[in-house]
Amino acid sequence: MKRCLISGITGFAASHLAEALLSTGRWEVYGTKRARSNNENIAHIEGIKDIYVCDITDSYSVAEVVKKVQPDAIFHLAAQSFVPLSWKAPLMTFDTNVGGTINILEAAREMEVMPRVLVTSSSQVYGNAPLPFSLDTVPDPVNPYDVSKLAQELVAKSYFKSYGLPVVITRAFNITGPRRQEFMAESSFAKQIVRCERGLQNEISVGNMDSTRDYVDVRDVARAYMGAVEEGEAGKTYILASGVER
């Protein structure tokens, strides 16, 4: 059985990934979490070997966890992923998304046998690029979050080119499904509909109704993350999308 480490294991997509990995019977699952993170998303999951309190911006802590686990694969999902916050805290966003990724990659390349590393990027890197998006589309990031995810990709590719680290990158579009945070658009709409049905509010507050999104189910994304690590080609980028605007 192989060992894997999921950074940010208590997160939305990471919790589904842990379930998917354990369901195969092929992986021992370890994870990292921040000290202030709660276990709500993973409390029901049985079989996780261990979870380490680790700030991915702390290179020493990251290296120590990787040494302890000795993973065959690292699924790097820990991130600052809320776009509005990136405007308020751009440096923190870069420290987490770029610096944290560098710490993961450095720890991985120091291992005697380098593990496969999944770096989970985002469709946000496309920014204002013209539709339709593809791997040939030149990214045109708009906000600090977008830029941090593109920088994350470039750093990951540099480790593949320079050190031969077997890195695989995924660009997921709008991930949704069970355990999606309630402040996200579709979760907020669902919550408000329930509140209207219960007579607690009279109208639904929305944002820009002219925008379109490509939604992908988090359980499909979890399987795609596994597939990228188990079957993907090192150094390549894979788009995770439905191909349908909603």
C-alpha cells in the first residue's frame, strides 16, 4: 500500500479526496492542517492514519512532516482560496499559495525517492483571457489570487524542469458539492432559498447575474486528482471542467 500526504486535509475538496483515496484500498492517507482549522469536514471519515498541525508557510514544519510520512505522493491542496480576501491580504495570499508550494516542493525534492506531487491550480489563472479557455490560452490574471495561482504553476513546472521532480498540475473550474462553504455563491443561494421557505427572509441577495460559470462536482474532482497522480504525465497540466457554461 502506498502512502500519501494531503496538505490542508480539513478543506472542502481535500476532505472528499481523502474519502476517495481511502475507498480504493490502495492508499494510506496522512494530512496536514492549520492549528486553527476544525475537523468538521473530516470528522466522519474513518481510516486517516494521522493529521499533523503544520503551517505550510513554515518550511521547517513542512519538511519535518514530509520526513515523518515518507509519502509516495503529495496532494497539495492547502491554499488561500477566497478571491475577495486576496485583495485585502495580497502578501498573505502569496505567502500561502506560492511560498507554501515552494516549501512543499523543496521538501519533496529532498527525499531519497522523490514523490509525485499534485499542485492544484485554478481556472482563475485565465482571468480576462478570451473564451473559450484551453491549455493554449494565454493566462491573463486579474486579482492577486489569480496571479498567485499562475505563479504556483510556474514554480511547480520549474521544479520539474530543473530537478526532475514528478509534478502534475490541475486547473479546476468552479468546484461545488457537499460541504461547500456557505458564503460561496451557489451555497449562499441554497441557504437563502431555505430561509425564504421558512419565512426568515423575503428575497435572495445575489451578485452579478450576467456572469457564467463552469461547475464541476467535487467528487469528480477528487477522482481526477487521484487520476492525475496515478496516471498523469509528469510536468503536464490537466484542465478539470464540464465544458458547459451555466
